[in-house]
Amino acid sequence: MSTYDDELEAFRPEDRDEDASPLTEDIDEFDDDDVERAQDSDDEDDDDESDESDDDESDDEDDDDDEDDDDFDDLDDATDDEIDFVVALYREDGEPVAQEMTKQLANDLDELISQLARIPGDAGATALVSVAGEFFVICRVRGRNVQVFCSDGVAANDWPLARDVVDYLGLEVADPDDDPEPIGDLEILADQGLSEFDLVSLAGNLEEDSDVLAAQVAEKVKFGVPFGRAIDEI
């Protein structure tokens, strides 16, 4: 037999020691449990990636919602030409008084409340505000007691004061396609002679501009003459 044949004979399988096959041992030790653990690990990685993807999508949705809210709250202030009047009504020594207030209060309910609280009326003060002939707001302040009414809640889609009233009342802004509907304290002037029924009926008169309707409110609560003088001076 040649030298080549001798070498080939030395590597025949039947002559090799089984203990000398570490590769075979490693394969045998990698049993089914190891396969399951590896698969579980891959599944966990997939879940983590899925969760991260969901979180990213959620963050994107939140950002979109914030942008929508910002756009929704970005209302232009009514200009002086668009504000019909802001008039405070109160009684001094029992006599009715109507006082013109700065028009820019028609853009800020909080400041309007603050200014009304400073008026030393016998029983607090009430503001009548009309904007662009479209809606009017009644705000009454008596000490810590504050009442608000808006003749048309839908106006909150376009005007800051109406939006302030909606926010103050904790309501949702009405759909812009909804029919006009009054919101707030319907009995705000009931003790002054203007019942809930009369106030709702008056606010629902869509044939009249809001400045005319607000003047009718003043007339109903016995402030017609001083109110007329106040708006004549505007």
C-alpha cells in the first residue's frame, strides 16, 4: 500500500474516537429548549420594536392634536369697529346707572369680571356686551358670585369673548354648523325682572341684531334710559 493509502486509512470513520468530536457534542447540547429560548428572545425583540413604533405613532398623534388645539384657540380679537359696546349697569343709592367701559373688555372675560368687581354698586354690577351685531353677553358680578350668559354659543367658533364664556362654563365649543343657542345662567337677571323664558325668547330673535337685543335687556331690567345715554356717547 502506498503512503497516500496509509494516510487515507488513518482517517476512516471507524477508526476515529467518538470523544474527539466536540462539534457533534455541541450540536447535541443545543436542544429544543435552547431553540424555544431563542425564539422567545426574538419575539420579545419584535414586541419591543412594536411598542416603540406604537409610542412614536402616539407621540405623533399627540403633536397633531396639540397643533389642532393651537389652531382652534387662535382667534383674532374683535376690533373696536366690530365691538358695538361694553356697558356696565349698577345702582348707586338706588338709582340706575349705566357706564361705558373700554371696548377691549369685549375680548377678555376675566378682565371684564375684574373690572366689574371694582364698581361699588349697591348690589354688584352687570355688563352688557354686544359684538358685531352677532351675539351679546351678560356678565354679572356680586362679590364672589359671578354669572355669565351668551346669546349664542356657536359664536365661540369666531369670537374670543364667546369662547371665554364657553371655557368659563366648562362646556364644549358647539359645531359651527349648529343652530344658534344661548348658553350660561338663564336666570342671571330673573331677580331684576327678566325671567328665564323672556331672556331665551329675546336671545332667540334672529331677526334683530345683538346690540338691539341687548338694549331690550337693559329696558327689561329698568335701565333703559341711562343705558340709552351711555351708548349714545360711544
